[in-house]
Amino acid sequence: MKNEIPPGAAQGANDKVSKNRSFLTVALIELWERFGYYGMQALIVYFMVQRLGFEDSRANLVWGAAAALIYVAPAIGGWIGDQVLGTRRCMVLGGIILSLGYALMAVPTTNTWMTFSALGVIVVGNGLFKPNTANLVRKIYEGDDSKIDSAFTLYYMAVNVGSTFSMLATPWIKDYVNASYGGELGWHVAFAVCSVGLFVGLLTVGVLRATVSHVGSPPDARPLEMSKLLAVLGGGLVAVAASAVILEYQSLARAFVYVAGFVVLGIFFHLIRSSAPSERAGLIAALVLTLQTVFFFIFYQQMSTSLSLFALRNVDLGFYVFGNRLWTWSPAQFQALNAIWIMVLSPVLAFIYTRAGASGRDISIAAKFALGFAVVAAGFFTYGVAGAFAVDGLTSSWIMIAGYGLYSLGELLVSGLGLAMIARYVPARMGGFMMGAYYVGVGISQYLGGVVANLASVPRDVVDPVQTLPIYTSLFNKLGLAAIACTLIALAALPLMRRLTATHHAHQ
């Protein structure tokens, strides 16, 4: 292939740019992309309940289905990055499409088809952006397991820097504009800010493009073929229309999620059966850990569904110390606690992983997953005891801080290392697709998380906090018990994971 960059030239470019500078560029665009996504997520369930007039149950399931589509799409986007357009190009194209999706959310209308179409554009953009950005990080640090764990933990922190600012900003912008100008315009101005964030991220990667010009998949090294680009964009338009229809009809959403689950499992088993013996142990290990991640994200989806609505109805929005009010948040801003805790804990865990790796006492990813589930259980039990601290059905905002702290540590131990797990165990030639397959698993669990959240669905005519509080605390206690069960399963799988990891390393 004469158009590809010669190996020597690529190596020369790589020598001139440090891995950390390349990583920083990718982390920066990821930061701004997550600024847009989580700014939208902070408001979307409230938007459907308060602006579009949906019942809790419909809002939970629509967002669950949208989140599933958003996370399933990377399975195709990863393949397009590996084989068609290139990893680096897909990252940029996905960012442009995402910016357009948030701009469509900013159109001041309550038409549900408009909202669902905008979400469809976001699905397509995320499908191209997410797996390829993560795959670039994997390519930068390929071959260094302890560095990969540290890099993906810091990458996860970059995600949460962006999401912290947006989840604090977009609810405040919505409230301020609504109060100042009326007409419920604040919702759409807040979504417009998400679009601007993506534009800033694209400008950033444009300025720093030289730092990642040597990183990518083979198609990145060849001239862009317009026919392939047009084919991808045409397929994207079809996917937008299909996504809007799926979001409108819940039976379709349910069928889509279950079919996606069976397809990914089938592909996993096919790859395991047809792969070389030297690759098989790593793929089986990746499958086991991906299944554990699916269970984790059922818990994770509660942040934007049941926990959000709990904050709306049963949390005192003021933060008090010795009876003195320090500040007050809107309900949507409590989601930022997750990102704040991630930023606090990420450097600590990255330091621990690096030191443990340097001293030859690296903790296995499987053990980290088991510990993560135990911490998530403690977090949900913290929410579950909120009723004991409630006054007239409203519990202390400090309960939310404590619960989110535990929940976020568990997230770092499981979700924060999910991508590192793919990078460790999956052969490079399958990297983009397997990143995508991982996100399919995440998407399936996002939908299932919406189904679980409906166990605490509050009827429209129930508005008394005293009546809604036990509905939520009952769900949170059940989730705590479910997380304990996941911990026991993860512990039981440890001996198998040790054998698979030893076999995988022996063949590398």
C-alpha cells in the first residue's frame, strides 16, 4: 500500500512527540465532548418530565433507550475507525456530528420527534467519537499494562473535569434564563452551551493535531476517500431516523436492546472460537469482565434516573453546617457530585496503580472489579438510610455527598478500568471493534437501568415528599443487596481470571 506512511517515518514522528503530549491532546477533546454530553444528561430526564410532560416511567425508559443507543453505536463506529475512515478521522467527525446534535436540542420546541431526532444525531456522533478516542489512548501506551491502567484512570478524570463544569453550569443556565426571560427558553439555551463546548474541543484538537498525527489506524495513513465518507454519512442519516422511531416506540427499544445483546455475545463467542490459541485466554477474560461491567452500569444509570428524581422530590437543596446555610443547588446539579468525586479520587488511584506496578505488586483488574461492587453496595445503602435523616420527607444534601463518594469510587474501580481491560486483553487488530462491543454491553445495561429505575416510578398525582421517600429508599436498599451479590460473583470468578491472565501473559 504505497500511500501509507512508511514505518520509519511514523516512528520518527513518534520519537519527536512524547506519549504524554499525545495523551493530553486526546484527553482534552474527550473533556469537551463529555462537557456536552453530561450537560445534556443533567437535564434530559427533567426536560422530559417538566417540559415535555412525560410520566416518570416514560422518561426513564426513553432515556434508558437513548443511552443504550448512544453506547451501542460505538460497536459500528469502532469498526469504521479500524477499517474504513481511520481512528483519528472518526474522532473528529464524531465531534462535529455531536455538536450538531446538541444544537438541534437547542431548537425551542416541545415536539417529541424533534427531541428524538436530535438524540438520534447524538447517537451517531457518539458512535464515531467514543470508541475511536479510547482506541487512540490505547495505541499511545500500547504494551505497557501499568501505564495503560494509569492512563485510562487519568483519561477518566478528564471525562469528569468536563462533566463537572457542565453539570453545574447547565442547570444554573436553565434556571437563570427561565427566570429572566420566561417561556421555558432556559432549557434550550443550556443545550446550546453543550454544542459550543464541542466546538471548543474541535478547535483544541485542530491546534494540537501535530501531537497525534502519528497515532491512528491504517486508513488514517491513506488519503481520505470521499466515497467512503459519503457512505458513512448516508448510513448515519438512516441511523438517526431509526433511533427516533425506536425512542418513540418502547416495544421496538426493548427488542433492539435484547437483539443487540445476543448479537454481541454471538460475536464474542465466534471470535473466541476462531482466534489463535495465544489470543483465546485474553478474549475470554475480556468477556468475563465485560459481563461484570454490564451489571455495574445498571447501577450507574440510576444517577440520571431514580437518583435525579430523588433529588428533585426528597432532598433538601441547601447545604447546612451547624444550622448555617452555605449554598443551595438545583436538583440537577447533584449529578455533578459524581464527577467531583472522580476528579478527587482519580489521581490517588492512578498513583497507587503506578506504584504497585513498579514494585511488582500490581492488583489485578478482576480484584479491582470485586472491590468496586462492594463500594457501590455501600453507596446505595447510604442512600437507603436517607429516610432516617429526613424531616418532612426531605433528607440532608450531605447524604448525597457521602453516597456519591462511595458510588464514584466503585465507578473508578469498575467502569474506569473497563477500557483498560480491553486494551490489556484484546489483540490490537480487534481493538476498535472490541472497544465498541464493550460499549454495546454498557448500552444494554443503561436500558436495563431505566427499567430498574421504574421500580421507583412515582405517579403524577403523588407530590407529598413523605409519600415518595419510602418508594426511593426501598429501591436503593434493593440495589445495595444486588451490588453485594455482584461482589460475591466477582470474587468467585477471581481464580478463573488469574488462570486466564497467566495464560494470556505467557503467550505475549
